[in-house]
Amino acid sequence: MFWGLLHVTTISNIDLHCHTTASDGAYSPEQVVARAYSRGLNVLAITDHDVVGGVAAAQAEAQRLNALLLSGAPEAPVESYIKPSAQVQGVEHGTLERSAAERLLTVVPGIEISTTWRDEQIHVVGLFIDITNDKLQTLLTQQKVLREERARAIGEKLDRLGFSNSYERCKDKAQEGAAITRGNYARFIFEEGKAESSDAAFNQYLKRGQPAYVKTEWIAIPEAVAAITAAGGVAVLAHPRRYKISNGRLRRLCKEFKECGGRGFEVASSQQKQLDFEYLVQLCVEFDFLASLGSDFHTDNIYRDLGQNLALPDALAPVWRCPEAQQFGLAPELQQRRVILTYAKGNDAL
Ligand code: AMP
Ligand code: MN
Ligand code: MN
Ligand code: MN
């Protein structure tokens, strides 16, 4: 077989960015945790938009499933991400077969805070946070008011465009107290059969310039960073290549983020081009950031799943090696285990 006809992907055992039904993820915290075991993860951060409502349930589920693994119970989680049509090319920093003790999962409490920077929506991920911290809670209450107002306004616009009870129906699908984002509405529009995909729904209705777009002024980056830091966490600039800004502005953003106490940089995202990844590696070194990685998993998507395509160069300083991470039980010697898989193009092997 020609190499050119093969897809190559890696599955990482560490993933520090994903969503649950506490915001716009399609799966409950328990389901996301179950998926993490089935995909061979050892560390998963739950980072919902402006809410921490999924963290406790995810941690409890991991505790329950870790106990099942250690006791060798028949209902203990199994790994099932390597489909028969895929081939394992190698494993970096680890072995393919692992004992139960090597398959335990740590859930890291996290958040993804929406901010506005020069008229652009910038996302700041907080990792290793104390979710009960007062300063963080105050900021989240503030964001919740903004989100609710906006979600209702979007719902009203959609209702005027021919949908019915859009807001209430999105609320019903998400968990109690959930943050309703445009991601929830995109899926709703798709499920109503009014767009070919969530992506198309987003582009036709929800993005700037489209009929159900509602502008919001989120908090400023330094406020988000300060709240994350006050909660004992590390602030990470999320998916820096996804913003529609020039390289010059991105550098400016990095500089300002660093100056206000931002320490981490999300170098690897599941759905990211190699050139973008390489540019982010360069910026990470230049600004002396701690390297982070995250799938940004929301729902079933063959290009964006837990642990997928998140290989970090070993030369970068990883965010999980900071003292804050150790408080959550991550050993300083923890390495990113990477399972390298190939599968034939056109073959839905992953
Ligand atoms: P919001 O924070 O309410 O502005 O919503 C942003 C969310 O919308 C993101 O976190 C994504 O989950 C989702 N989103 C962004 N772009 C798209 C897209 N092109 N297709 C579908 N969902 C998207
Ligand atoms: Mn984001
Ligand atoms: Mn989202
Ligand atoms: Mn996200």
C-alpha cells in the first residue's frame, strides 16, 4: 500500500479541553468520561463554556470507574478506539497493552471563559482550578447573566425566523444550569432539519452578519486570567489559530495575554492544519508559554475526538508539569503517550 493513501493519526493519553451537556457538548459528563476510558486517556480536563457544572459529576464517575478497573470487575471500562481496519504503527512513551493501574483516569477541573479582545471573541481555558473559589464564582455569575440574555435574544430571533420555542428546547436538552451557546443552537437548527450540519447552521444563522446573530460584550482577558489565577489555576490561550486575526495581531494577543498573567498556550487542537500547529509551536517557544493540548470535543466527529491528533513536541514545557497540576495528582514524570495509527483513506476506521 502506498503511504500516500493512508491517513496517519495519533491518540494522546492527555486531553485538556472538552465539553459536556453543562455547556454545548452533546454528552453528559458521565458519558464523556466513559468515552475517555474507551479512548485510552489518563488525563482529561472538563472545560465547559463559562460553567463548571460538569466537573463534579465527571470526577465522581472517574473515581467509580477507576475503582472498577483496580478491582478487576467485569464491568470495568475497556479500550475500543482502534478499529479492526486501523493499524498501530507505534507507541511513543508507553506500550500498547497496559495494566489496569496504567489505565486510570484523572479528571482535571477546568473552564473555558469567553472574553472580548478588540472586538474579537477570545477563549481562555483555565486548568487545575478550585471550582468553588469565590472570585471565580463571582465572575461566572456575571457571565451567566450575559449568556442568558444573549441566549434568549438568539432564541427570539430564531422563533421569528420560523422555529418554535428555540430557547426552551435548547435548555431542555442541556443539563440543569447549563450555559447555552451558539453551539447548542447550531445543533438545534441542524436537528430541526433546517441546515445540512451544525456547521452549516452556524454559518447560515448564527455567525456575525447572519439573521440570528446577537453581539455580546464578554469580559476582558485580564479579568478571566485573574479569576483563574485566584482559583489556583493556570490560564491557557485556547485554540490560538482559530481566531480570524492576522499573525501580527496574534502576536499582540500573546504579548498581552502573557503580560496579564496568562501562562499556557494551546499548541495542539484535534482539527488543526500542520502549518498552523508548527506556527503555534514557534510562538509557544518565543513567548515562553507552557504547552497545552485539547481536542475541543463536543460531539461525534471523525476529525475531532478525545485525544485525537494532539501530539506535542517533547521539547516544549508541558502545562501538566507545573506545580498546580501536581496538586491534582499528576506526577511530574507524566509523559504524553502517543499511539500512532494508520488507516486507509475513505475507510471510516476511527
Ligand atoms: P458562543 O460562545 O455562544 O459564541 O458559541 C461559540 C460556540 O459555537 C463554540 O464553542 C462552538 O461550540 C460553536 N461553534 C463555533 N463555530 C462553529 C461552527 N462553524 N459550526 C458549529 N458550531 C460552531
Ligand atoms: Mn473555544
Ligand atoms: Mn462550544
Ligand atoms: Mn471549547
